[in-house]
Amino acid sequence: MKVLKWVGIVLGSLIGLALVAGVVLYFIGDGSVTASHADETFEASALGTADVERGRYLVEDLIGCSGCHGDDLSGVADLMFEFEGQASPMGVLPAPNLTPNGVGGNMDTDGWVRALRHGVGNDGRGLVIMPSGGFATLSGDDLASIIAYLESLPPAGEPVGGRSISTMGKVALGAGLFPDEYKLAQGVEQVEVPRAATAEYGAYLAGITCFDCFFDLSDWSEEDFRRMVSEGVLPDGSAVDPANPDDNPWENVEEVDIDAMWAYVEAEYGG
Ligand code: HEC
């Protein structure tokens, strides 16, 4: 009986602790969702030479903003739904329409910089899942070029609705299961490295695209890597994106960038 009593006490304490942890995480997540950063000022960003074609390449071919913001960057009503194929218990998270029919209509350069580099939406909310923590390193030229391309977008689609993160979504956010990008973007410096087939430039590309986040690249050969980028096929022959097997997200990435990515993979993961 004594043993049972102790098992009960231990289990009870564990459940109690889990509840306390859940409540703490909930409040952390709730704080992230409700905080307003509208009045926050950030250190000025370097903005270099804007080149619309370079911006198009970064947005469409290299980073693939449309993977979340939808075709024509005209927005996706619920990204959680899109990711999981059914309504998510985490709540609803739209990826805004970036064209003049959506948030693009209310953005100025400062607004784009705040979203891209500091994780702050144009209503002051801290952004989640939007990878601002990675984009924060964008060089002055690349940042200016992306903004110039976004400002050149033709109007498309309708504005999307607001986000609504559920209690479970807030606990998950508090636990870091999906990223609070406002927090991740704080204090990140811009990176200026010349575009060349170097590991250093590859590291910059990894930072802004996360190309190395999705697979364990440690035992890949150069051939495996180049095949993934040029054909969208993994070493075991399966598609990079099983949901769209005919779609190769990196098919238009230019040679110098692929060389730089491989140089980085070799240096970082041993190749
Ligand atoms: C992994 C998915 C994902 C990718 C990739 C992504 N975004 Fe986002 N983006 C989001 C989500 C989700 C939001 C809204 C987040 C929220 O409301 O908390 C957002 C918000 C934004 C906002 C703020 C809009 C507003 O309401 O003020 C801008 C601007 C933006 N994204 C631009 C971009 C650009 C440009 C790129 C590519 C360089 C990009 N995003 C790539 C998911 C993504």
C-alpha cells in the first residue's frame, strides 16, 4: 500500500508540475501574441542599391516567399491548415497578402524593414513562423532589392483575415514548438559578404533560406546535394516536397549560389 501511495504522490506531483509548466508556457505564448511593438524603434538598417530583378530572384527563386504567402504572394488564409491538411488545434494563422490588395497597400520602406528584419507586422504585432529571425541578416543591397520587388507587385487577391492562436497554440509557442520570430530577430546584425562560391556566402544563404534546416546533410555527397537542388530529389530518390513531387523549389537557383551552398555544407557538415 505504501508503494501505491508513493506512486500516487509522484504521479500527482508530475501532473501538477506539467499543469504549472503548461500554464507558464501559455502565459509566455499569450504574451508573444498580445504584445504590441508598434511604438518600438529599432537601430536603422543599412539599405543598399535596389535591384528589382535581384529582389525577384531572392523572393521567387531562392527564398520562395510564395511557399507560405501563396501564388502571386496574394496570401494564404490559414497556414496551419495548409501545413497539416486539416483544421489545426493550434488555431488560425494566415500568411498575409503582400500585394497592394493586402498589406502591401499600407507598407512603406520602414514597414517592410520592420516585418523582414525585426519580426513586427504593420499593426505592431510580433510575427510568428514568418522567418524574420533569418531574414534579419539580409545585406543592405538584398534588403533594398527585396523591398523594391515587393513594391513592384501588381495587385492580386483579397486581404486575408487576422490570426487567432488557440490556447494550445499559445502553449506550443511558449514552448518554442513553433517560433516566435519577433524574439528570434532581436539583436541580429545584417551580414555583408560578397556573392561568390565560398562557404562564407553559403552560410549567408543558409541564414536567409534555411536550405540546410530540413534534412540531415552530414552524410550527403556533393552529387546528392547538387541533385537535390537541380532536380528536387533526395538521395533516396524521393521528392523534396512529397506533397508536390513535380515541383522543384530550387530549380532556378543560379550556379554560383549552388556552389556556395555546397562549400558551406562541406565546411559545416563535413560533406
Ligand atoms: C514559413 C512561412 C513564411 C515564409 C517563407 C515567409 N513568410 Fe512572411 N509571413 C508568414 C506569416 C505566417 C506571417 C504572419 C505572421 C503573424 O501574423 O504572426 C507573415 C508576415 C509577413 C509580413 C508582415 C505582414 C503584416 O501583416 O504586416 C511581411 C511583410 C512578410 N511576411 C513578407 C515576407 C517575405 C517578403 C518573404 C520572403 C522573403 C516571406 N514573408 C516569407 C509566413 C512566411
